[in-house]
Amino acid sequence: MEWSDVRIFLAVARTGTLGAAARALHLSHPTVGRRLRALEQATGHTLFQRTVDGFIPTEEGAAVIALAEQMEDGALAIERRLAGQEQELQGTLRISSADWFGAYVLPPIIKDYAKAYPHVDVEILTGTRLFSLAQREADIAFRIVPFDGPDIVQRRLVRLAYGAYVAARLPDPEYGYGEGFRLITHDTSTGQFPDIAWLQESFPKAMTVLRSNNRNVQSRMCSQGIGIAVLPRVVGDQMADLRRLNLPTEPPSRDIWMGYHKDIRRLQRLRAFITMATDHLATAQNQTERPQPDASG
């Protein structure tokens, strides 16, 4: 039994359709169907019921899913171990982060990295989905919360400051009041955001007008004058149409955590990127924390 066929079996079991499995594996629809039929013929069992709602594991199929996942764990461990022994600064480096981190923090890092290591192909994966380091969906990830998976090497890189912003053309809202203004907040269904709680407490008379789980969307809406938004300063300070409010208190800052699987800790292209990212982020934090000159002279 070949691992490649078992991999297709798992993909169909997880997605429920041949098309979705094909997309997940970057294979054609006919290839997935043909390989699945070949696996069923080789084992002498029908592994899925074909229904109008998709592919549902039969009793025989459901019974071997756990065993197939054990094969997957072993194959991925071999892949990670071999990748971790690569010494050449070439190949692909997959980086996962939040949308705003990928749009505003990573570009100068990637610019210098691509210049120094032109043979490394960099992929940036952003969004709310947490890409798996164990399954090599990403080689390295940046998050605002610590990693909880096993065998992950992680460290707190930097603490990023946040600020409250309005469109540059608008007057300042009154702190502790907020009458006449509206708030742009975050979708809190996936967790709590201390900066959003701070925003609502700081402007209790301002009504929430918009929620989004995307900081880029929040910043663009804020620049249109829709409401007050709390943003990472690395985002808000780079937008000419926004003005950061000078308030008695500042929004809570957030830690940035970096993580990667221990099996690829010796991967040279990864080590080189970690060094460059660490240096860039330390410099960015120092610039943010540097006192601003007194405009009064």
C-alpha cells in the first residue's frame, strides 16, 4: 500500500468530495477518483459511500482512518526531518501570519531576505486560519498568542504598540465620552481582544457601527471617516489618511510570537530568516518607543 494513495483516502475523508480533496492535494479531480478506486480494489473493501451529499466513510473506511493518520504522522515526520537537514539556502519558505502583519510588517523583512537569498522562494500565507506547522502547511508562523501544539519551538519576539485612529480630516473625539462618533471594532467570536474592550471603555457614548476580523479592512474604513479604530501602530502610522489620537491612556499592546516545528530548526533558510526578522522587529520596536520631539519647541 502506497502512502500517496493513503494520503488521497485521508483527503477525501476530511473534505467529503473528490473535488475538494483534489484542490487540497493540488491534483486533478480524475486522478483522485482513479487512485481512490485503485485503493479500494487493492484492499478489497469499499471505503466510502457515494451519496448526493458527498463521500461518507463506510464502516470499513472509518475503522482505518486512525491507522491512516498514523501513516501520515510518520510520513510528515520523515519529510520534516529531511527538510531540517537541508543546508542549501534554496527551496521554499512558507510564512504564516495575520493579514496586517503580512501587509505591513513582513514587506521590509522579505525585501532584504530576497536580496540576500535570491534562490529561496517565499510564500506568505495570511488570514484567520491557523496553518499547521506539524503538517508543513507553513514553516514558520507569527501570532499574537503563544503556540499550544506539541514539538513547536516558540519565542516572544517583540511587543507591538497599538493606537486609536480617526480619519485625518475629522476632529478629535472627546476621551471618556465619544458622543457623535462611531466605533470600528473586531469580530470577537474567535476570542477576546483587549484593545477592543479598551476602545469601548474609552468612548462609551460612541456606538459600534462596523465589525471586521481584518485589520486592513478596519484601517480602510477608518480612513473613510466611518469611525474610530484601534490598530497596530505599524499599520495606522503608515496610513496618510489616518491620525493617531493623543489620549490620556493608550490601547493595550500585544506580544508577537514566532513558532516553527523542532524538526526543521536546523533548516538554513529558516535560520537565516529568523535572524533577519528578529533584527527588523527589534529595530521597529525601538523606533516606535523613541520619544517624539516636542512640537512646542
